[in-house]
Amino acid sequence: MIVEFALSLSLTLPNAGPAVTPVEFVEPVQQVITYPPEAVLNQISGVPLPDGTMQVFENGFLAEDLYFGAFAITKDFGYGYVTGSNSIEAARDVALQECLKHAPVCMIYAELLPIGYAPLLQGQVSLSPEVAHHYNNPDPSWGNYRAIAVSEDGAYSAVWNYGSPREASEVAMSDCEGYRIDEFPNLRDMPCVLLPFK
């Protein structure tokens, strides 16, 4: 079983796409990248899943149809997954941490990406569909002093009708930090950043 797992991992790595250096969300954000809300499956591994794991994959991970997402498996088909992250790198990292609760070694089995996805460049930030909706469609009743803060892991906060831009920014950052994933001691830090609001 271990040999099959290692073999399938080595056979699937070339299909995982070009090697890219992950770009972490950093301020100042120069460009916000949004995509259509539909997700596409990027099947990285062809390892057949047993019924229980396949059921979670199909009825949990795929049913949510929400990018950015990643599904990780162990050699014994334990799993961990996440959807709704704001970057594919964060989705991979969180899914692997979820999976590592079940075994010391995991691999990414599949990903959910937006249509038209391209790796981020320095100064760019991508958004999940929910956050992109708030960013692209601010309600006119939100007033002039509003802010959105996001973390790669999917945490975000959109606030409005504050007394000043600074106050709105501080509240958005504080709220966003409270929603970050913090249950994994080995998960890299994914701090919240302010977006240039429309």
C-alpha cells in the first residue's frame, strides 16, 4: 500500500501543473483578482478512492462546488479538505493540515479552481466567490466609509457606515483576524490584509 501511494504520488506530480513560487497576501494590495463563481475540478491523483472516502469527496467536497478548494488523502484514505479559501496555496495548506490529523503523510488528491485561474503575482490577491460578490457589488447604502479585509485561508470581514476610513479599516482588520483558521500549530501564518475597496 505504501509503495502504491508513493508510486501514485510520483506519477501524479508532473500533472500538478508548473512549479510556481507561492505568493502570500501582503500589503499593499495592488490588484484584486475575481473570477466567475463556477469552480472546475483539477484531479491531481488517479488513485481509486474507497466508498467512504469517495462519498465524502463527492457529497462534501464536490457538492460545495466552491473554489478555492483542496482535498488531501492519506495512504489509508483518511482525508482532509477545505473549500472557500481565497487562494489555492491556502486551500492546499489547510487541506493537508486537516489530513495530517489522520496520518503523518498526505497528498493533494484534487483541487477546485475558478475558471480562468492563473497563479498570483506579487501584490495580487484572489477572492472566493462569496468575498468577490461583496467586493464587486458594494451596496450603495454602505456609505463612504467602508472596508474589506481578507486572509488567504478564507477569513474576511466587510464593514460599512463607519465614521472614518481609518475606523472602518481597523474594524475590518480586527473582525477578519477573528475568523482566521488558528487550530493548526504547523499552518503557516496567513494574516488579513486590507483590500482597496471600490
